[in-house]
Amino acid sequence: MSKQIHEFQQLQYAQRERLAFIDYNLEYIGKVSRNTLIECFGVGPASCSRDFRIYNALSPDNAVLRHHDKFYYRKDTFKPLFEHDAGTVLKWLSEGFGYGLSNQQQKTDWVISPQFLSAPAPRFLGRLSRAIALNKALLIVYHCAESGVTEREIVPHAIANVGEYWIVRAFDRSAGEFTDYIGSRIESAEELEKELLECESALADEKWQGTSKLELIAHPSLKYKSPVEMDFGMTNGRTVINVRTALVHYFLRFMRIDTGGIIRSSDQNFNLLLVNSKDVLRN
């Protein structure tokens, strides 16, 4: 057993969690500071300083301290101290950091979540997430169902779970517009040093910033409507859901919502009907 592994195993569980948090932030956010650690775990500055000393001793090539803002930044020689599962990391990125990061095998057998068949490869997920956090552009090799394998310059600003898979929302510099990329179809991703333009930022993505109000009712073809009304917490047989405009078509397809023939489906067995389909789909 190496000295590094032995020292790591001697650490208390709470301290391993904090080291895992440092590792996670470096890989997926690109930076981490003592204040980041304090805000998440409520520990004192002295404990945080000790955690960073231990982390740097265990992984001396992972981070460099920049004194102007007192953040540790990920180095190109970074090698994760912990193995981060892509599905779990995506959950943390969307819902916030959770406990059990350094010991991911602790789980119950009575609460079951669906297993994602499609997620960005872990080696690219870090690059995507860091690019978003640090406002960087990427050169990606992407496998497209319509145009095959292509190389594209993108400015990503969000990663979204749309039910069937995870997508990357980004500005495509070649097309000059915001579009979506299925995360699992990204073959490679390299960071670019080109300066970002204002028109490439998330704030310029009108469909991402905008929301659409979906008015839903149980489908008229259903013999019994009350089960569906209960499923979706309807009041007076109706519910209203706000969805980002850029994600509306994914939501309608995944939830199998009838739009009155505007969006066709090979399976016409719908549970829900979109009442205001003309208003929603003209966006």
C-alpha cells in the first residue's frame, strides 16, 4: 500500500467529504476557495486551510493558488482524487452538492431512480461544466444524425436533462445561433482562448431566458380522467406549467402531450392535451 493511500484512509469521513468537494469543484467548476468550503460545510478557516494542505499533498499537480482572488484553479495536469459518476455529478450540478461524495455506494434498496442510458462521457463533462462556469468556448467533435461527424466551435451556457438524454445548450459560432447538442454524442472537447462576445452569452439566448406557459388538461379521449388529474395535481381539471421556451418541444415529447396534431406522434395514446398549443408552439 502506498503512503498516499494509507494517509488518505486514515482521514475521518467528514474530512474525506471536504476533500471530495475540493476535487469536484476543481474538475467541474474549475476553481475552489476556502470560502467555498466554509459556505458548504460550515467549518472554520483553520480546518479549511488544513484540508487544502492535505489535498495538495495527496494530489500536488491538481491545483494552483492564484493570490489575486484566493482561489485554487484546476491545472492541466489534474487527475481526479475521487471517481465521479457522470449521472451523480449532473444531479449535483443541477440540485447542489450532496453528501456521500467520497463514498457513493451508500444507498437504500427501497427508493429507486431510473438509470440514465445517455449522459456526457465523464472526461468531457468536466470540460463542459468548467467552460460554462468560467465563460470559455470549446472546439468539439460532434456526431450529428443529419450531417455526420462535424467539428464545431461552441459557447456552452447550460446542461439540461430533457428526459431521454442530457443536452448541452450552446451558441454555435458556425451557424451564428443558439442550439442544442446531445451530450453523449460529443466525441471530444477542447478549450479555446478566443474572447466571448456578448451575443454568445446565456443572456442573449432569448428562448433560454424566456418561459412558456403550458395549460394542460386530461386528454378528452380518456374514459376516466380523475387518475391523470390526480397525477398532475390539477385544480378544476386543469394545471399550468411554466417551461423554458427552449425546452418546450422536449417536454411535450417526453411527457407525450397531445398538441392537437401540431406535433405528431407515432403513438396516439395520450394522457394530456395542451389547450393553448397555438400560443405555445408559435414560439
